[in-house]
Amino acid sequence: MAISLKKGEGVSLRKEGQYDLSSVTIGLGWDVATPKKGLLGSLFGKSGEDYDLDAVAFLLGADGKVASLGQPGADGGVTLNGGDVVFYNSMRHPSGKIWLTGDNRTGAGDGDDEQIVVRLNELPERYQSIVFVVAIYEGEKRHQSFGEVENCFIRAIDAHGQEICRFNLSGNSSYERFRSLTFAEITRQGSGWEFRAIGIPHETDRFVDLLRTYI
């Protein structure tokens, strides 16, 4: 039976355990609350824009930092493409052991809205942890926040589709200022790994602002 985690709790993922960690899928799902309108709002109000939540993974070394920020741009600046950050513009890590399956821009439908797949048993030893964050694309511009996001979750599924653990975090009025989350982390523990629920909200809607903590 899958373990339901609370903020700050963790669960051990071991090679010799009941789960097949040759491939672990980190699934993210969410729904957007239907806005409540009065009569005038129903007559004259416009329909809200879709929420585009982006799942991002930071691969960290033993020092807790991202080693590679990807290929330099034409102007010599940072692009993040081909580096240790997996996101919508760089969906597959150079190691081939972690990738983003796609970018769901609405959150519509049941199940996972975005997935990041990790071959934990094959991930190079230099990577000691993976941090998973989620940000609302252009959340500030569109006046969107986690205060309107419902049924938000992150979960880990093994190679056979068996759910290992899940962390639910639905927004409410206290999340109205927040447009991104440090959602969870997977860290090496001896011969296995630990999945830990974090659930720290941030006001920025740019995941690169969160990345600065790890460079």
C-alpha cells in the first residue's frame, strides 16, 4: 500500500525492497478551482486562463549544488539546455537517466498532469539528490497562484506502475501570494534512496529564482 506523506516526512526507497526502482516515475497532478461569480460576474466576467504548471528537476552533487548549467548561449550567457536542470526546454538529461515526459498546459484530466522519469539504479554516483519544484508559468502576469489550485499532489511510482508514496498539497487562501513550490526531494541513502516531502511555497513564478539556491 502506498504511503501518504505529510510535509517534512520521508520514505526509504531501497533496491532490495518490494519496489522495482529500475525506473521511478515522479508524477505531478493538479486541478484549478472553479471561480465563484455573482450575477454580474456571470454576465460580464471573462473566463479565466488555463494554469500552466511546470515540473522541474534539479540534479545536485554531494555539495548540494547544480554542477552544470548547460551549454552557453550565443552571447556567452547561461541557457540551462543540456545541463543538470530538467525542464520544458531541456526535457532529457545528458546522462539519459532522467527525463520529462511532456508539458501539460491545462491540468485537465485525471491522473498525473506531468511526469519526470528517473532510472535511479543507473543514475551516476556524482548525483546525490534530485529536487523537484513546480512553478506556475507567467503566474504573476496572469494573477494566478496556488490559492486557486486544488488536489495538487506529487507521487512516486515504481517500474511496474505501483505507487510507492504520495504527498498531497492543495492550496487555500493562505497560498494566494505563492506561485511556485519546492515540492519534494529524492536523496541517496546508502544503497538506496529516500523520498522526502518538502512543500515549501515561494512568491516567484520563475523556477530559475529557486535554482539560485543551488548554484
